[in-house]
Amino acid sequence: MDLSNRTVLIVGGTSGIGRELAGRFTAAGSTVAVGGRSPEALSELAGEGFGTFGVDVTDSASVASFRDAVLARYPELDTVVTMSGVMLLEDLRDPAHFEAAETTIDTNLLGTIRAIDAFTPHLIRRGAGTFVTVTSGIAFLPFPPMPSYAASKAAVHAYSEALRAQLDGTGVGVVELVPPAVATAGQEKVNPHALPLDDFATEVMDLLSENPTPHEILVKGVLMHRWAERDGTYDDLVARRSQALAMLPGREG
């Protein structure tokens, strides 16, 4: 993928990985717009020269208005990155977890689908473009304290595969970005093994620039997750990750 002279929209790009990638695409010579829910973050990004748009991916009307506003300002849009996501702890022994599950699925899976649906007709009409979906190493190697997060990201992986197949021949590609734990939003305190954001973004941009662009963007730090079943390490790794269930209230010890 040529990373210069593109017009990129990052949905959910007001913080963390999305915000870093916005800066990287800009530095590579692309025009970048960002959509998100935080007025404060959007204001900061606008001050840095990004196009900014408010959107709530859990609200179909909000997504439709967002699409119209984006395409009115950027009719040449050719790349849509779907970053929106939440990570919530859930104790499946407590039925009250369902609210967190609902929020997670609505944002991570249905929010991704809403965003893709909003821009698919535009990219098909152009006859060229790229969707970049964002999943997680947890899609392939579950983290037991966050079951719905794992399920939602596994679902986005499967959806991305189907989307790629259905868009074959239209000129619209589908690339799946699969991050490991990355040191954003305090992750470095929770997980000392989290990959530094700068290192992660550099590796991602290098992989995206390959020709042909890989269907999956797999930095070195996520390979153990992605290929755990193939490599025969899955059961042992899930058992180790299950020790983190002690994070849940009432599970100490």
C-alpha cells in the first residue's frame, strides 16, 4: 500500500493506537480525518490540523450523519480504518455482566459493521480503496477476564474475512490489523510486556507499505497469539492467562 497521497478516515482515532496512526499517515503524506466521541480530543486534533467529526458508532443515525459530513468534506476518501472499541472486565458468574457484554458487542462488532456499511457504497463507486479493520491478539488467544472483548474481536476477524471475499473484484481491499497489548491508556502499568506504542506503530506502517499489502498486519509481538493453535501452545497459554481472573472482584486468591 502506498501510504502517501491517500485520504484516510480513522473511526475511533481520538486516542491510543488510532491517534498514533493518524500522525503516522500524515507524516507519510496522506490527508487524515478522525471520528470519535470525545469533544475535547477532537478539538485537540483539529488544532493539530486533522479533519475531525463527532460520531457514536453505537447509533445508526449518528453514523449516517457522520458519513454524510465526511464525504461532503472528503469526496476523495479512499481508506477507512475502524478503530472503535471498548475493553471491559466481566465476571461470568454474575448475571450483571450482561450489560458489559452488550456494550462491548454493540461497540466493537456492530459499531465496526455500521462504519463499514456506511462507506462501502462510496468505495465501491470509486472502484478502489481499502478498509482497515482492527481486531486483537485476544481474538486468537482469549484473555479470560474479558470474554466479550475476545468474542467481539474474533467476530470482527471472521467478518473481515467475509468482507474481503465479498468485495473481491470491486477494487476495494480489506486489511486486518491485529495488535498485541500496546502501551496506551495505562496498559504499560497493567501489562509490563505491552509493546511501546512508537515501536508498534513503526512496525505497522512498515507492514502496511509492503506490496502487496498483507491481509493481516501482524507485528512480531502478536505472532504467539495468532499462531498459538497451529503451534500447539494454545492450551498452555490460555491456562496462564486464566491466572488473571484474580483481577475480578471477589476472585482474589
